[in-house]
Amino acid sequence: MRKLILILCFIIPFKSDNPVLATEKTFDDAENAYLQLDLHGARSILLELKKQAALDNETRCKVLRKLAFQDWKFYCDKLSAIDRLDEAIKLGDAEAESLILKSRIEREVGVLTAAEQSARKAYEIAGTTTEMAEAAVEYAQTVYGNCLQNLKANEALNDVWLFNASEKLKEILVKDPAHAEAAKWLLGISLLKKEGEMAVYGWNSYYHITSTEVAGDYLKPHAAVLKKYLTGWDFQVTDRIVFKKIVEALANSRFYSYAALLATDFYGNGKELVVEDAEMEDILAYANYIEILKKETDNYYRKIATSSDRDTEEYKYRRFLQDHRRMLWNRLNLVDHEKQTFSEEAFLRITETYFGARGFTGSTGNFNGYVLCLGHSVNKQIKRINQYSYETELIFTQLDMMVSNGYSSWFWEDREIGGWANANEIVQVRSAYMSGPIRAWKMVTDSMEKAKLSLLISEGRASETDFGLKRSISLKLRLDVLNELYDSLLYKNLSARELYFSFINTYENYVQEASIFAHEGRHSIESRYIGREYMNWNSEKRELHAKFSEIIFSPKPRLALASMLAVMGDSGHGRANERIVNILLEYIENNSEQIQGFDSNEPVLAQILLLSDEQIKDCYKKTDPLYLNLKIN
């Protein structure tokens, strides 16, 4: 399937490396265009920068990596991407970063020996723990893919590669116990190595579980099954009832690809079901369904990023989605589905009931086009939201193992849609919140990361562009909050592991309270109390109101504000973020005498750093119609 997608991609028309720009642009301008989902604008700037002979070495390598990434991701031009990366590697700046991207490209086109070499070298020369983790995960994905190829060909697995992958992942998890990608791939590698106890360790690390007892209500029974049967298991399928329980526990904890791996007995011929029954057949059918769906959805996003005829691409994708759903429907053995005629409503209900599938199709706050958001429930609870005199009781649902999280998440990769809400439910995309705590920890504990941040903040302050200055302020606001948190925990006499998890869990709480309960809760309150009028509001107005609540009801308003400063552009979220900043700038100008350290010689934007949490809250309360009216007409 992957090869077919590549062939299709090569027919996309692609243009010259010689655009003509009216004015000289910077790398920051390219980044800003990219954040606005403007691929062609970002690419034009990068191509122009690449031609500049006086470009410094560091910036040239950044430009080459960005162009290589675009060559591959959007235009499926592997040869051009590899050439640019080889050039960047020769220049020597951030070599590990270039090698990791090169390994990814080599892996995805099936050149796994080269991918293994690139990832291994990246791991060996990595200058930071972040680079080490990224290289280890890339290495593990390459090894896992190689093993799948060998299994299909009835060939022996590469035990040396498996051992190396396992050791690298374990080393990362010692340093970063909550590293989700490392944990996920350790689970898969351990299943291939027939190491049940280490598989459980990987599963627990992925879900931030130190023991079965502390698992959430939904995950607890699956954690118990895996601990009971995987620990000490010899991986011989002698008890088929036990084997089926392991497969179902993996599936019910949403590791469908690993469940399918075990269900087809990769220890034997890798093709036949070990336990012949309806439930196992349905797990395999669903795993296959979401694998194909992900590949085709990614291909659709690639086409709408590069095609001028989005309407045609949308029509084709809608047809694919409908046909693919019907194909799964016809394969399933579920008892109650056999008594029904296929419909979209029945399909969505069945797949949610039996596989935890949740999501929607349509537009998002970042992209006004047809997209798919689809993940799987891993947690559900009741949450009461109270903002001023308004209350609502919501179901809080966590989704994980996303098949797709919309076009913007696919486009950016390092930013995701964090969730959505209606009058009765808040949905959180867990993966959007998993890497943040780890990055936050590194920002205050990793000397190399701290040095990089310090340089970025200094460069941003010296920048002559609003984008550079906003990025600098965003980083500084975030760093100040994280340093305060870290310092507060140092006085509690915690062990190293306790300190790590206390920091991670507290940070997660900061973000969840602001971006999920406050932000999505505001959407829910206004939807409930305003009703039809609310549905007529444009995206910018809805998001602006939600961002008022996200800041005002955040445990750390400066942290919430930092996220908004980082992303602006021509989308509902982007325009709302811009208004958030402008409101604050006006507040600073009108209240300069009350701001300690205010300097009229400095840009007003830079003096955001002087504001306290209470001043920031006060600014938005004075603008928030929900606070000012205390009654919705």
C-alpha cells in the first residue's frame, strides 16, 4: 500500500526551484507562513533563502532540512529530500537532526538497512536527550518494520537489531519514564523479542502507570490481564483461552496493531489466526481497516496541500470513506450488526461500542475543509464546569491512538488539535498532551536544551520582526512558569523518580485545566445557554471567548498566554490569538503606571513579561462578555 501511495504522489505537478520574491524574507517568515498552513508561501521563502550565498551555516542547514521535509512529506520526492539532507549533513550543523529525518524517509520507502544505519548514527552523535529519544524511536520503528517484512517472508528476525532497539528505548525510559513514543515502541519490540515482562513495562510507561492499582477505571482491567499473563509467559500458545485474553487486552487498550500481530501467530507462519473465532476475526478486520484508513487519509491531506482542485479531492475521499466503512461492516461478525442495514449512524455506533472509535468529519478551527478526526476512547469520566454563574456537567473523554487528527495536525506534526466539545461532552486528544510534559521537563533540567532556549529567547528579543519577538516572549513566559514549578518541588525532599512524575503530573494538570476544562468548557457553556445564536457565531468569536476562559480559569495564566503567542494566522484560532495579544497590548498601554518595571523605551509587546498572573486575568475579565454581563441574554 505504501508503494502505491508513492507512485500516485509522483504525478502531482511541482514547480521550479527559482521563485521570484518581491522582498527579502527570513527563515522566521517561512516558519510563520508554515504555521498559517501556507505551504507554497513557506516553500518559496525557503527556496529563495537557499540561493543566498552569504547565508550562515546554521540557517542553511535549517533551510535544507525544511525543504527536504517538504520534498518528502508533500511531494513524495525522496531523491531530492535525501540530496538536501546529505548536503546538510556535510555542512555539519545539527547532524543528528538531519540523520533522523533521513532515516524516516528511508524507512517509509522501505530502504530499511540504510534507515537503520542513519538512525543508529544519529543516536550515537546526538547532542541532547531529545535527539537521543527521537533517534531511538526512529531506530525502533525501522527495526519493527524490518521484522514485519521478515515475518511475512517467513524469515528469521534480526536479533541484533531487536536487542539494540530494546536497549536504546530502555535507556530513554530511564531518563524520561513518560516518553510515550519510546514506551509504545518498547511494547512492540518486546512482543517481538518474546519478553513479556518488558512488554508490560512498556505498556505501563505509555499510560503513565506505575502499578495496576493506580490505573484509571477504564484501563485497570486490561492492565491486570497483561500483568497476570504476560509476566513470565513463555510465548508458546498452549492455552488458547489465555492467549485470547492477551490479544483482547491489547486491543481493548487500543494497541490494535500489536493485537493483530499476536492474533496471527507471528511465532508460526504469521498468516493464520491462532484462535479461530468471531471476536479475533473482528479485531483483525478492524486493525486492517484503520491501517488502510490512515494511509489513505494521509494521502488525501497530501493532495489537498498541493492540489488546486480541493473539491475533487474531497469528493474522492468522501467516496473512499463511505466505501471503506461499508467494507468493514460487511466483514464484522458482531451479533447485533447482523440484524441491521448499513448506515453511517449504525456504523459509528457499532465501531464506538466495540472498538472505542470516536471522532467526526468536517472542518476544524484551524482548517475550513473536510477532514477526519478519529481516535479511540481510553478514559471517560464526569466533570463539572463552573465559570462565573454558569455551570454545566460534562462527560470528559480521552482519545488515543489517533487514526487522523485533522489536516492541521498532519500538516504541522509538532502541533495537534487538542480536543473539541459539545453541550454535553469534552473530548481530549491524549497524544496532543503527551509530549508537552516531557519537553517542559527538559526545558528546566537539560543543560543543552536550556542553552538552546536561552539563545532562542535572546535572538527573538533582538529580532526586528513581531514574529521573532512573540516567539521569544512565548518561550520566556513558559520557562518562567516551569522554573517556578521545578523550584517548588525541590523543597519537598522527593526522590529523582518522584520529582520527575510530580513535575510531569502537575504540568499535565495545568494544561488540562486550561486548554480542556476551561477552554472546551466555555464552548459547552455558551452552546448550552445561547443555543442557536451561538451556532451562528464564526470560529474566531467562539475561539476568542474560549481563550478568555482558558486564561482566566487557568492555574497558570502566563502558561496559557504563552501558547497563544506562539501561533497566529488566518484561521479561527490564529485570528483569536491575535486579538488576545492586541487586547493585552492595549491593557498595558492603559495601565502602564501599575506595571512594575514598565519602560517606555521598550516595545509594548516586550513588556508582557512584566505582568503578573492576576494582571493578565484582570485584563481579560474586563473584556470578557460572560464576566461583564454575568447573564447571557
